[in-house]
Amino acid sequence: MDAPVQSLPLPPAGILSLNTLASALTALPSVSFTPLVGHPKWLSLVKATFKDPSGTERTWELVERIHSKPAAVDKPNPSADENVTDAVDVVAVVNPSKSPARFPAEATILLVLQFRPATRKWTLEFPSGLCEKLTGVGDGLVDPGESPRVAALRELREETGYVGVISSVGPPIAYEPGITSSCSRMVLAKIDPDTAENATPQPAREADEWSLKTVAVPMAGLLDSLNGLAKDLPELRIDSRLYSFAAGLAHRL
Amino acid sequence: MDAPVQSLPLPPAGILSLNTLASALTALPSVSFTPLVGHPKWLSLVKATFKDPSGTERTWELVERIHSKPAAVDKPNPSADENVTDAVDVVAVVNPSKSPARFPAEATILLVLQFRPATRKWTLEFPSGLCEKLTGVGDGLVDPGESPRVAALRELREETGYVGVISSVGPPIAYEPGITSSCSRMVLAKIDPDTAENATPQPAREADEWSLKTVAVPMAGLLDSLNGLAKDLPELRIDSRLYSFAAGLAHRL
């Protein structure tokens, strides 16, 4: 990652490329980690107790997002949240541009780089975000809130400034089923870089997205690119959904 | 998912197919969820505090696996765990078989179905598991323990009974970087179904894997198959790494 590779097309100003990503990995903040005492605001530890079919009682520790769902506590097997999704992950593919000044003439994917305290590293991920208003309502019913489709276009615009068109919305998928209930939907969005509304993208990032930057990576060779970044940049961690997508893309049937 | 599709080849006895998966979704256990009090055994809630480059103090709640890493608490920005991986996810591709009695004559992928208390559902995932012995050592150094390669072959054999050959091992990837530090590596394994050692696969599942079953799904059309399962079976949740891999596989560059 030392010298720019001349053959790679450059994305527009303000967007990082494979060549410039390393330069954005400034010193990581010095973080103090302490046991969380008192009432957590976002996460709660929950103990699940059940009997397996043989009658053996089993327990499992898990963590729940407090803000996104009715508390699971004292609501055995809630069914009202079947269709609730915490978040969306946006596979944002930029079509080849006819104008090299705007975007490369090959398909690229828009990713986001940000400091993630939980990983202690910079992480490279799909643009993503929580669906808004997924709060429980008094009688146990769930306000379906923002649809994954709306959330995906909003997050894409807020995080990268680009306006996309949605091709598909996947089903709820589990982030880390061993320990959390949280889930997302994968939304595939196509971006036409040559439209007027995408001429001067203006991200509208939230205060807690102070570290967020947009990265454009060619779709061709994505897995090799991610493997190269992971090898060269120990302070970078790649998200597992992004890596898995790239592994599928590279797989020969 | 009602009637078997005659054109789909059947995997060996004891392994579920797309046609038979629904029949394995027996009633979910009745689970009681309670706030976790006292000392958790597996998970801990941690508060991260840091200053962003503008000098603004920020906090973040996160959850750590207790058993897999030295406690983060009071160890700002630990660097000794750079190469520690909590788990492996095994992309286990079964080569087309020359013997239809053993396995289909088309490439299939081995998945596992299990009840996951955190999701309150049956989940369909890559065979996966924690790397063993990744415990902290007194002086702060980390015993590197079981390699991802060894862990992948062990988990594959324990969960499905099959012996594979590893093609590649990916870098550490973040499970859910918004809230957890845990990470895995993706290991690609090829399985030759026609070898003697794979003639009569014998899983060796652990007690807490009481619900685990092996599922074989054709690689061709994997994303469509997953979308179909998610649509037809509300009590099933698909893992996000598996879904992302399938989405990449289906994506046309």
C-alpha cells in the first residue's frame, strides 16, 4: 500500500480508494475500557433458560439491543417481532461512469471506513445503519417504523452522499447468532454516478460518525483487495458480511 | 417447501436437503428470558471512553466474550490480541460425487441448522466454532492456541462428520463491529465425498449442540434457495455471513 498503483482509476475527490485508504488510518484514539456499571443505555445482558427435547435444562447468555426491540425479558418467545429488523447493510454498487472525472469507468462498490470502539480498530464495512423508530409500543405490538428500503436509501445518502436505486431487499439475517438477537437486511442498491443529483454528493453524517469516510473499491478483484488491505494494515478490521460477500463474488461454481 | 421437488438430488441419509429442512423445524423450546444478574460466565458489558480528534469525549457500550480474550478492562488499546480470532466459519463445499448413492453429482455446500437461543429461532449457518484455548496468559501475552486451520477441520468433522481439505484461510473479520469485539476467520474447505474416510461420516457433537443438524444445499442457486427458505419458514433465521456469501455468489460483475 506504499505507492499509488497508477493503473487503478481514482474515485472522485473526497472518496478514498485502495491507494489512499492507508493514509486515512490516523492514530487510533486512546480508549479506556471499564466494566459497565449501573443501567446500560444500549445493551443488556440476558439469560435464556429452556429445556431441550430430552428434558435437560439449558441456559445461554446473550446480549440485546435495548433500543430496537421490546425487551425480551419476561416475554417468552415473542412473536410480534418476527419482522423487526435492527439494521440494514447496503451493497452499494456504482455503475461504470461515462465521465472519468466523476467516477471510474468500471463498476465500484461504496464502502465506509470508521473507527469502531468495540473492535479497537478502523473497520471497513458496507454502509449500514439502524432502522429508526423500532421501539416497542405499550401493548407489546411493535411499531414497524422505517422500512428497510427507506432506511437503506437514507443511510446511503447520509453516510456517502449518493442517491441510489434499490434492486433487492433480503430477509432478516442474524449478525452474530451465538450471542446476539440483532439482525439486519441486505439491501442491494445501484448508483448511477452520472446523474445530476450525484454530481456533488454531500454526506450528512451524524455526530457519532465523526470518523466515517467513504471508500470506493473496484468490484473486480474485491476479495483480493480486502485480503491485501487486511495483510498490510493491522489497524484495519474488515466486516464479516463484506468479506463474505467478496468471497462469494470470487467463488467459481 | 410443501412437496419434495423431484429434480433435486438427495444428499445422503442423515443429512437434510432443501426438501426436508422444514421437517426438522420441530417446535421451538419455550424459553424464559431474565436479566442476567451476578457474574456472567461468557459475556461482559464494557464501556469504552475516548476523545475524538476534536477533543470531544465519547462513550460506547460494547459486549466482550469473556472466555476468548484477555479482559479488555483496564487494558487500553491492547495490541497483544492482534492475531487472536474467536472463531472460524467454514465454507464447506462438497465436490460433485461420482457415486450418486453417496452425494449429488453437483457441487453442494454443507450448512448447519441449530436452535439459537439468542435469535429465538432455528438458524442456518456455516459450520463454525470457537477456536480452543484462546485464553489470556498471566503476563498479558496471549496463547495463540488452536490455529484457524486446525479449528476449521475439527469443527467440520465434529459438526458434520466430514473430512475436508483447506483451500484458504481469510483474515480476522468482525462479527458485529457496532457492538462486539468478537471476530472470526473464513476458512474454505473442499470435501471429496468419494473417499473412504467420508463414506460413513460420524458427527461428534457436543452436549450444547443437541439441536444441530447437517444440511446440504446445491451451490448453484444458493441465494434463491436461502430467500425461499426465509420466505416459507418464519421460524428460521439465516446467518448474515452465509447470506452475504450467497449474495456475492449470485452477483453478476
